[in-house]
Amino acid sequence: MKLKMPVTNRNPSRCLLALQVVGFLFLALLPSRSAAQSLILNPTFQLGLTNWSLRGAGTLQIVTNSHLNPNALLVTNRTGTDAGVAQALDGKLIPGSSYYCSAWIRANTDVPDTVTLGMDFSDGTGTYSTNLAQILSSNSCWSLICGYFDVPTGGVQTVSIYCAGPAPGVSFLVDDVTVVPLTGFRLAGRSFPKVYVGGVGGTSVQSLGNYGRTVISDFHICGTENDTKFANTHPGSNTWSFNSADTIVNVGITNGQQTRGHCLAWHLYNPSWLNNLTNTATPAQIQKFLYDHIDVAVGRYKDKLFCWDVVNEAVGNSGGIRDSVWYNQPGIGYAGQGSNYIAEIFKRARAAGPHTILVYNDYSNIEIGTKADFMFNMLKGLKAQGVPVDAAGFQLHTTRDGPNISSMRNNLQRFNDLGLDIHITEMDVRIAIATNTGVASAADLLIQGDTYFNVFGTALAFPRTKVLQTWGYTDNGSWVPGQFPGFGAALPIDKKYNRKPAWWGMYNALANQIENMPVAASSGDTYRLVTNTMFSAGRAGMFLANTVNDYVTLRANIPYPGEYTVQVGVNKSAANGQFQLAAAPFAGGSFVDLGARQDLYASSSTFTSVTVATNTFTSAGDHFFRFTVAGKSNSSAGYTLTLDYLRLTPTGNDGNQPPAIDDIPDQFVLKNNTLGPVPFRIRDRETVEGALSLTVLSSSNPELLPTSRITLTRHGPQFLLYAAPVTNLHGDATIYFRVQDADGERTTNSLNITVASEIPNTAPVLATVTDRVINAGQFLVATNTATDDQSPPQVLTYTLLSAPPNASLNTTNGVLKWRPTSAQADSTNIFSIMVADDGSPSLSNTQAFTAVVNPLAQPSLSARLLPEDNQFGLHVTGDPGLDYEIQISDDLINWTSVFTNLAPELPFDWMDPSTPAGSNRFYRLLLSP
Ligand code: XIL
């Protein structure tokens, strides 16, 4: 429960206008039932230009040559590269949070031109633009452009997403724009922008249930498992069925995800009509069926699927080409000619999908061995012939301990060097499960986590690795238990949507590579990156310390508070320094040692994972991890420490953490208006956020704001709340929410909403006046400027609360004037000014500043005979600013003022016009004021 405080609107009049507009939209666009989580309104231009605005100079136009749904946007008549289209996201984003955004683009030019996805934001001091991603686009196909951004924390007033970029005059099409919170592997993988992390899923992906939300939020790829296979898309020799494939592809597109086509020519999963033909049909007939299939399936999705597994599992278990309907039973006309039929299939696929990445995919090929060797030589031969094979697919259905990593590394190296992209296409790690409960042992789950971590880290070491995909997303619906009796639990998320050690293995491989962390070394020491595919993700940081107590500090994120096992990847052969690891929150706090000092003199010459400690991090967020050199061995020459990664895995010893709803600031809305959007997030360490459920429990004031008038839209782990209080009523209402995790653990939080009968008065704000130093006699003028966002404008009155008596303040314009007298020289004066509005009650704001008056310099008066006319004069010196008055007397009793000079330039000479010859005259100098 939070304090009830009226929320200060920086500009209520503008804000209320926005509320009304949103209120209208809220009725027009009630949360859609389709599986989309985007924060973008009208993302497919179905509502024309609604919510979109022109950026720069050009014309926006709705056209029908779209990407997915009937409409797309065309930006034309562009006169600058900045010309494009934008959508404001004001009020929907949480400062400090990260968001993923994407759009499908097609530039209307034969020669590819650069298109930019960017973010404009303003913070009161100006408007800033950030490029989030750039791609080359041409009229030959639609391309996905995607990037991410962090919403600045300080004073952001507006944020909008835009597409712009090509040379002036080049028009471009935009469609299917998304902005979603950046979470899961999309967040973890932000240092690897070219790598897609994904999975595959059946029909459950299609709805926004726990499964669909998990898939959509956390992965780059929304994959089809069986939906694009031959049997499902081509159920009769002349009948096609793309409904379920379309649905998944569309879910992917509406959420900024890529989808993989799987697969075109495989010896399994073919329809019975085809299987029945294998003994009777001619190769020419089989060829026609396959080529038609390729033309239709690849052609249908050529602007939608990023790749196809063109040929699947064509290599036999001990090498050689496998017998199949496509090869030799009866085959498509190249029986007995080795990989020639594969070459033809790839050529056909290329013709149907000129921009689609074409993959050869197989299993039991991740380690060097007969099968992998055969596949490698086959692809090498095909490449040499100019066959359009773009990538090698490694299914990676594996067991608990996974592949031999050094063999995997050597194998991927040669495929990488061959110029093929590397796709891990179907990874799952099956472990033993109890037959009656389906439960795996904790020990096996940990080893499974290592396997995911090691495989991901090894694959990421190769520049051509582009896809890391699992076969399924969760242990629900995985093919493993059916295929391998006694085994299961093969995926990173369990059946209850809890993150497994495997999830953390994938997460750490992506998120916590040393080479991607901000690093600072102690002064005088060197820190540099070293590249070697032996390191996780291919790089490590080498810290060359000079002496004991030197240190290197890294920064890494702790996503959830709690107890973690802290592991560090180090290279023992090069690491001859002992180190002590310590951590401290980035937000402030002292370093705490993590475990004991690590002695790395071990004889092992390989790069190794060292379990440093179990530590409880009491707060989430960025932390410093400091490696302090603690010593070296007699035999070693220096203190070098080569660090590869940090690996943080919740131990689970501290139990299930309850889910959390981030605190929502108190809200204010004027009666007869709709409040919103109010963004807030839910979190949980164990359960993936997509599977947490949020319920509005009750309202403290159901007459004013019944729960039925609260609407929530869900965007991954983020919600936008809209509230429509009952017409003409005002007062306070507290709304209670509950979030629940997979194990039924619940947390309640609340939100206070004030429905005001009128705009509440907010205090004016007085700008600060800088402290001054002046001379006596000089004028001090200080304009006090107050701002008051109230609408209609209120009358502001200024009052001097404290000041020297001779200062004055204009009560209407706030102008303060003071001319310190000579008596006020050498003084320090405090001015306190208040501004008050005429609200009821009146609210005010007070500011103070100091004016120091310099000490007076002693003035002097000296006689001087003015040479030209031989007359008597006086020479006067002193401080500028004061008024100088000269008086004369003949008797030192009666004085007459003869000259006054207000704030003269000094020094000055004064000539006595009436100097009597031969008499005594006295002169004196008076300073004022
Ligand atoms: C499997 C699916 O997961 C099952 O649902 C289906 O019954 C059979 O196919 N290699 C592949 C995948 O390329 O298409 C297979 O998928 C798993 C092995």
C-alpha cells in the first residue's frame, strides 16, 4: 500500500487531451484476441494511418501490396534521409526498461538502400535520435529489421519509434511493426545481434496462453515443428493445407519473430498418398510432386520464412546417401548419382525463394565422425559445383552429457571455413525420467544445464553461427518421451513453466561472456581481448596485472535477487594469477568476497570452469564483479588472468521465490476521463513471466471504479492498465492485483487512483537564482521565473520573505532589485523569495540565494593642479558603483555640496571652478548610498 499523493502532471491540459484520445482508443481497440503482444497500435495499418505520423518531409500512403494483412504503409515523396514514419509510445514504456522493436521493410529500389529503425526521444532539453538497426532493402523482397532500446531514466518526456533512412526520393513500404519488452533470450542475446535463439512449438503457440506467451516473449524464432512438413501442408496430391502453418508464421510476424521452414525433402513425415506411390510412380512423377511442393511452399512464404531446411537427413547413419523416395525409391531422376538429387532440390528451392536461406539439416553430425565427415564432403562438393546451399543444420538431439566439445569445435570450424552458416536446429538434451512421475533427478538437470551452456558457448565461437534453436520450448509436448521411452525433460523450461538449469545455461552463454561486459582494470594494468574458439563464444579477456592487489572489475546483471552458484571460466594455462572474486551492487554498496581465493596454478592446460561460491544477491540489477590478484606461483612469471565468462545459476536452495508486481506510482485522473496507459511489470525468478497469471482482485471503491471498468493489456511481462471510473463520480479507489506463479505462490500489490472532481492544484516552481558577488552601490537585478503548469493559468504572486530592507521585489513579475549601500559593504545577504498561486488552497514554492557585497576599497582624494588652465582640481579614486559627492567648506563646520557624480567611472578628476586665490578651502568626499 502506497501513500496517496496526487500525481504531478507536467502539463495537465496536454495530458488530459491525451487521456481523452486514449479513452476513445480504449473503446475502439479493446485488447485483441490475436496472439500479439506488441505495444504498437495499428501495427499492420488495418486502420489506415491511425496512430502513425510522418517524420521529416514526405507523404504517407496506405497501399495494398502488403506483407501480411491487406494493408501496408508507403512512405513516398521523401526529401531527406530522415523522412519516414513514426509512432509515439508515450506513457507505455517504463523508464530504465529495455524493449525490442522490429518492422518489415521493402524499399522501392532495384539497388538495395539503407533503411533505419530508430527511436526519437525528448527530455525537455531537446529531441534525440538513436539508430537501433540498419538493413539494406530493395524491392525484391520484404526484410525484417529489428533492434532494441533502453528507455532512459532521466526526464524522458516522449519516445517514438521510426523507420526512415533510404536516399531522398526512394520510397519504401513498412508493415507489421512491433515493440515488445525485451526479455528472456532476446534480452540475454543482445550482444549477439546476428544470432537467433528459438525453438519450435506446435499449435499451442497460436494462442496467447502460457505457452504462446512464453514463446513470443523470450525467443527470436517462433518455429513450426510439424506444421510446414510435407504431410501437413500437402495432404493430397493436389490439395494443400496451410492453415496451421500460416497461423504460426503470422504469430511470429506479428511479434517481430523469424520462422524457420521445416522441411521440404525428407524420407519421413510424408503423406500416405505419396508413400503409396513409391512403388508405382515414375521418377518424373515424383520429381513433379516434389518440385510442385517446393514451388508452392517456398513461394508462399518467400517473404515470411527466413530459411528452409531444404533437405533433411539425407545422409545414412554410417555415411553414404540414404535410400528414400527422393533419392532412389524411385527418386526424382538421379538415383545412384550420390548427391546430385540434393543439388537439384536446392536449385529448385533457390528459384522459388531467391532470398531464403537454404539449409541442409541432419542429426548425429555435431562431432567429427563418419556421418559428419560425409556430410561435410558432400556439402563441400555441392558448394564447389555452385549449388545454392547456405547453411549446415545440426539437429543436436543429444543426451545428458552432450557432445564431445572439442570434437564439436573442430567440426563446426570446418563447416564455418567452408563458408556455410551454422544452424543448431533441433537441440534437446534428454535425461532419464521416472516412468510414473516424469521427474528427472536434480543432478541430471544440472549436468543438462552444463550441456546447454557448453554447446551454446562453443557454437557462438564461430562467426557463421546464426541460429540456436531447440526442438520445443518447454517440456510440454516435447517429442522426446514418445521417441525415447524413459527419457524426457529435454528442454530449458519445465512442464510447469519453471526455468531449469538448462535455461540458465543458455542464458549465461548469451548474457555473461566477459568480452561483452563493461570492464575496468586497475591503473597501469592492461586488459585486452583474446580470440580463440576454445573460449566460450570465441573470446576471453586477458588481464595482465603488474602486482598483487591489482584488480579488474566487470559489470554483470543479476536478473532476480536470490542465491546463485557463481562460476567463472578461466584459462588455466595462461592464468598464473591467484584471484579473489568479490561483488558489489552497481547502485552502491561495498564489495563482499565471493568464496575463497582461487589458486590457478593447477597443472591443467585447458580452459576451465571454476565454481567460486554460492552467494545470495539481495538485490536484482547490475553488479560489479572484481577479480583481485592475490598472488602467483614461484614458477610463473606474472599475474595474468584470462577470464572467459561469468556463470550465475540459481541454486534453488532458497526455495521458490514469490512472483512480484513492480510498484505502480499513484495515479490521478479527472472525472469523466479514462486513466491510462499505466505500465507496470511482473517478475519471477523461477516461472517464466509469460506463464505468470495476473488477476485484478478487487476495488476499494466499487461504486466509483468497479473492477469491470479496469482493462489490462498484456505485453509479455508488462501490462498496460486503463481505468474508466463511473461517469460524474469522483473520489479515491485502490485496486488490488494478484500475480501467481506456476507453483501457486502469490503476491498482492495495489494501485491508488484518485478521480478528481477538478484538476487539483499543483504548486508553482521557482527557478533557482545563482548566488552573486557585487560591490556596494552596484545594482543587483534578479528575475525570478516561476512556472506553473496549471490550466487555465493561475495568477502568481511573488513575496520577499527575507532580504535587506532596501531591496524591493515586484510582486507581479518577480523582478528583484537591490542597490547595497556603502554601509552594506562587506556583508553576506540572504534573499528568500516565495511564489504563490491563487488556487484554493494556494500553493507556493520558495527559493533562496545569497548575495555577498565586497568590502569597500578606501577612496582617496588628492589635490592636483590642472596644468592647462592652471586651476585647482581633485583626483578621486575608489570602487565603482557608489555615488561620489564632493563638498567644500571654509571653516570645517559648514559644508556645501558642489559636485555629485552617480556611479562614476573611476578614477576621475574634478576641477573646482571657483577656487579663490590665496584662501583656505577644505574638500571632503562623501560616498552614498
Ligand atoms: C519430429 C516431431 O517432433 C514429432 O512431433 C513428429 O512426430 C516426428 O518428427 N528430426 C527432425 C524433426 O528433423 O522433424 C523431427 O520432428 C525430429 C527429428
